[in-house]
Amino acid sequence: MSKGAFIGLGVAVLAGFFAVGFGVYRPRIERDLVLRTQKALEQRSFEVQDTRFSGRDGSVRIRQAEGRGVSEAAQVAGSVYGVRVARVVADEERNAEPSLRVERIGENILVAGVLPTLEVQKSFRETMEQAFVGMTIKDESQVSEVVRTPPYLLGVRPMVGLLSSIAPNGLLELSERRVLLRGEVAEVTTLNRVSERARALLPKGLSLDLALTAPPTVSQDAVEVTELSLPIFRFGFDSVELTSETASLVAPFIAQAKQSQATWRVIGHADAVGTDAYNWKLSQRRAERVADLLASEGLPRPETDWKGEREPEANNGTAEGRAFNRRAQLQKVEGLVRK
């Protein structure tokens, strides 16, 4: 055998051994690349739908995220050690968050939101017609595939009925996290009755935000603001600024509280993220922030108290629960009258 043929045979043998070895270990290598690529993307808050590798070349499908695109995900996947090519595609968001908004403006009812099926939409329209006989109902609700059947649908009929007591304008918003009821009622006794009924009808696992007001009575005694009509001030993570949703609840309370002779206390709370000492101080800052806000609107500055993370309103093990626990609440100080 010539020298050249001998060298060629050696190269072929080595190539064969390499091919056999790669074939044996290739599935393990591909699985490792899949796991490490998924982990890298999830650490950057991308929702990975599917990841596959052929050798060192990967194909990744993600759920499209608002404000973030395929190119960013491709950079993350491509930076994983061992990846040669990472082709990333995105699924458009198909599942919608279920929600429902029913607004009363005089004798007009406007319905908007996302419902899971045509049958549910039809049933809800019948509920509107039964609750608001003789009124003009404009239904702009949509049917879309939703993440899950929303729990508020279990009690939506009586919940909608609450709006019949709120005139001339009222708003009912239902979502997977909360129920918001806003509007003006004829008198304080009606306010209390509607508030109690709303709490009784509240589906399990949802929070209730009440923003109900009643006009002053004709008597000389000032209208007392009851605990049932008090807003709950909520905050962003590690923040002392009110969320945009709860900031809108301040004005109705101020208008009513100015007619009252009551004295108030603000109690601050925090979620369980961070140390107990830090959350204790954070809850104090939140209470002080609300007290300053009410004082700036013309009310006597309320007393303040704070509880840190020690009196949670919801489960601190979930993001939704922690959001509910970042709050400040009002409490009427019994026995004290504003001078």
C-alpha cells in the first residue's frame, strides 16, 4: 500500500470513529442545548413555547411579548455556550385576559370586554335586558379564546343588578383579579346596602374596590362616611406612589369626607418581599404618603399607623396576592370629632 493510500485510510478511520461517537452523544448534546437555551430565555422573562436542536443549530418558538421582539430573544439564545445558530419565531398572543365592563350613563348601558364563548355572550345579553328593562343597551363585548373561564361569570347576574341602584352614572368592572364598583347612590343607607351586597356576591379569590358616594342629606348633621365606602390605596412594588387605578378613587372620597366630622387614621401595609425591617419602614412611608395626600386636598391630616408585612390581605406566594398587600387603608377614629 502506498504512503498516500495509508494516510487516506487513517483519515477515513478517524472520521468514522468521530461520526460514530457524535451519533452516540448527539441526543445528549441536543438535550443539553435545549435545556440551557430555555433556561436563558426564561431568565430574561421570555415565554418559551418550543425549543428544538439539530446538532448545534436550534429552532425556538416564543410567545410574543409586548415591547420585546424576536431579535432580542435570538440574541439571548445565540449567546448560550455551544449554540451555533438560533432561529427564533414568535407566536402572536391568542389568549386574551377575560374582562367585563358595564357602564351606566343615565338610561344608556354600555357593555365591553372579552367573553369566552358565543353562548356566554348570548346569556350575558339576556342578563342585561332583564336587569335594565326599557334602557338602551349597546353591547360591544367580544368573543375570544381566553386563558381560563373567569370566576366572576359565576355571579355576574346579581353583580350586574347592583348597577340598577346606582344612578345616574355607574360602573362595574370585572376581571380575574378584582371587581370595581363605582358611582353615586341616592342616600347613605342605599350606599351601605349596595356595598354589603357587593361583598356578599364577590366571587372567591377576587378583591373588591368600592368607590360609591352619596350626596349630603338635607339635615344639618353632616353625612358620615362609612367604612364600607372607604377606598383602599394600592401601590406599585417597593413604591409609595399610588397606582393609576386607585388614584382615581381619591377624589370621590375627598368630596364625601369634607362633609363629615369624622377623624381618620391611615394604616400602611407591605407585601412579604424583602426583610421585615425594610417592609415595616415601607409601610410607614405609605401611610405617611396617603396622610400627606389627604391633607393637601383640604382634610385635616389623619393619624398614621403601619403594620409592615404582618397583616396580609391576600396570599404573598403569588404576584396578584402581593399586589393586593401593597396598600394603605383608612380607619375612622371612634370618639374623635373633627373641629
